[in-house]
Amino acid sequence: MNPVTIAVPKGRILKPLAALLARAGIPADVLLADDRALIRVAGPELRFLLLKPDDVPTYVEYGAADLGVCGRDVLDEREAQLYRPIDLGIGVCRMVVAGPVGKDEPRDLPRVATKYPRTAAAHFARKGVQAEIVYCGGSVELAPITGLADLIVDLVETGSTLVKNGLAEREIVSRVSSVLVANRASYKLRRAEIAPLVERLRQVVDASGRTDGGTA
Ligand code: PRP
């Protein structure tokens, strides 16, 4: 039998995720090893794939991973057909519109730089504001400082990146946290292996009072 495969995002979420998994009795030390290996084997029955956050839904949707951990920011931007059994209550941050400190918002057709074009377009459409959306792959905060854009739509956690770059939050687009996602077929066909993992995680998250109950 193949090991259960969990796709996890590289980056700042790994440490709190490993701690959460450990509390649920899921061996996750391998996630913290200083190593370039992209497959981390946690035993004969479990392995992790280390991915760019944006790729987690793809690996889970197509069944290359049974489970995954990804932010609501990524899920909102994509249309992956995935179960979302648990909000893990980690990676808590917010998607915001931000602009240069002390500069008024342009009235007509603001140009908005973002890594999240669908999310940004939907936000401005909801407000009835016509906006030109420009895709940037990272370091989006540079766009308003250099004249590439008037505004940005991006994630804020501590707010220090905005402050360091002379930007301020204008409005909140959505609240973001990390959720467990599951491949639809795996969730049914590998239920005997997956359900106990999900249940243990749910108990740990419930115990810390941070679950939203999930949607599956
Ligand atoms: C994210 C986000 C902001 C920053 C916000 O970028 O895009 O740039 O974190 O965090 P803060 O509010 O705590 O300062 P990330 O570091 O993930 O890298 P990226 O710019 O390459 O997306």
C-alpha cells in the first residue's frame, strides 16, 4: 500500500504546522530538517511533499497527494475541487488593499498589483469600482513605490512589510488561515487510513478552540 501523502507548503507555516501535527501524534520532525529533499518520509505509512504554496491544491486535486495544507488565500484564488475538512487555525493573516501612506486613492481606474488577480478583481467588482489588475509574482509592495501601480492586494500578517515600504492598509478583503484539504477520491477510498489522521487533527484544533467546523 502507498503511504498516505500530505502536500505541505514551504515557508513560514512549516514550523507551526509541524508543531500542530506533532500534537496530533503525527510524526512531522522530517518537515523541519535542513534539507533540499522535496519528499520527506515520516515512516512506512506517511510521507510529505514540500511544495510552493500555490501548487498544493493541484497536487491534491489530481491525487498526487491525498491530503494537503494550504491557505484560504490560495483556495479562494483557485477553483480546485477539494474537500476542506478542517480549518487548522494556523497561518492566520488577512488579505488587504494597501496603498502609499498619505496618498489619496485614485478616483478612476486604480491600477492594482497583486499575486491574487481573481481575488482582487472580485473585490473591486463587489465594490462597483473598475480597476486594472496587474499580476506580480512577489515583493508586491514595490509596485506602488515605483509607480507600477496605485494600490496592492496582498497578505498582511504582522504589517511590518507594509510599514517598511511606506504603505498602509486601506481595507480588508478577507480573513485567511490554513486549512486541511483532501482529494475527493482518497477521502472515500482511503478512509480507513485518512479518517483517523483527520480526527486526531480535529481534536487538537478543537482543543485550542480555533476550528470553524470545516465543510466536509
Ligand atoms: C507575504 C506577503 C507580504 C508579507 C506580509 O510575503 O506577500 O509581502 O508576507 O507579512 P508581514 O505583514 O508579516 O510583514 P512572503 O514573505 O510570503 O513572500 P512573497 O513576497 O514572495 O510572497
